[in-house]
Amino acid sequence: MNPWPLFIGFTLGAAVAAAEPLRVGMELAYPPFEMTDQAGKPTGVSVRLAEALAKDLERELVVENIAFDGLIPALKTGKIDCIISSMTATPERARSITFSEPYLETGLALLVATKSPVQSAADLDAPGRIVAVKKGTTGHQYAAMNLQQARLLVLDKESAAVMEVAQGKADAFIYDSLSVYRSHLRHPATTRALLQPFSAETWAVGLRRGDDTLKRQIDDFLNRFRAGGGFEKLGDEFLADEKAFFNRQKIPFFF
């Protein structure tokens, strides 16, 4: 995926004109969090969050669409100011960048082929198992650290990993519970969704080390945004059906 900038402006008077744009990196390929609408404009939970942040900071928003595994390099080289891209705050990533306070809780789950014997994450690490992961994700990191006997398929796109499972070429795909649920709905006859998270995670905004002022501003914004019901409203706008399903199943949900 070639990155390209997408501009979103706000009418904020002279303060916007004087301030540097806020360049937010995300991969617009993870609906309903990061995606484009029918007109090709960025939309989704993370885009709405970035819009609200830029407005709060009185800065013009520039969304940079960058492949997920290129986001941290883009941040470290100064191409973007922060990352808002459903990124899990992991100890490995925290060795090279700084994270804001967490804004969302989630966890890893499994999309499993209907005919696969896999019933839980404990069944993955066995000879003959084939496990699909998306490159650079926490699912990839989990598999690399914990699966010694299974064969890993490391793929660039979520859709490719889903198809490996749906076509019976892989036993399972490790990804977040919401994405697993949505992928299963697209392939109900050939997949199973094991949605109870087996590894808890939190998402946060990624920042350059030493950018303490912006981190403080973002942490303050996130606290006010949550207290004002901002995250609940985003969930109702983009994830209403999913929220209801997860609540019925007593599975932890994002917001």
C-alpha cells in the first residue's frame, strides 16, 4: 500500500492558521476503525477520534495513510506526529516509542476453520498446525513468541489471512475479537469464531520519545473525551450491533 495524505480541515479561526498541522498516521484498511467512505474520504472510529483531537488542539488535521508496519518508522523519522491506528501498546513497541494513556481495551481471539480441530489458543502449537497472522500485529508477535511447532503464514493484509482460514488452508487466524467476529459473519459456513480473548490488550496513541507536551495534551484530551461520552457515542455510531452481540455473550467489548 502506498501512503498518501488525506486532509481534513476545521474552521477554527486564526489559531489554526498559526499552528502546525497535526499529522496523524493510520492504515485506512481496518473497518470500522480506520477506513474510507464511498467517496474515498477517511472515516471510522479512529478518524473521528483524530478529528476531535485536532479540534481540541486547534490544529488542522492531516491523515497520513500508511501501511501498519510502516507507522512506527514514519513516526520516528518525523513524517507524522502521532499514530492513531488501533495500535496495541506493547512492551516491545514501548522500547522505541511512547504511548498515551490507553483509550480502549481489547484482546486476541481466533478465527478458526470449520474443519480444524482447534478449540482454543492452547491447541495452536502442535505439529501440522498452520496459523495465519498479519505482519507487524500483536497476533504476529504472540505467534512468534509462543508457537514453536506450528507453521506461521505471515501475510500483509487481514483479508488474505481470513481467506486462508475460510478456504481451509490455515487452521486459524490470530486477531482481535471484533475483527474475528466480523470476519466470521462474512464466512459463516467455513469458519468458527472463538471470541473469548486469550490475551488482553490496550490500544493507545503512539508518540515520539521526548514529545512530552503533545503526550500531556493527548492524555488530557482522552480523559475529557471519555468523561463526555465521546467513546460511547463512537461505539453507538460504528459498532452498535457488535456491542449488543458481545454484551449478550458476556464477552468484554471495546468501549
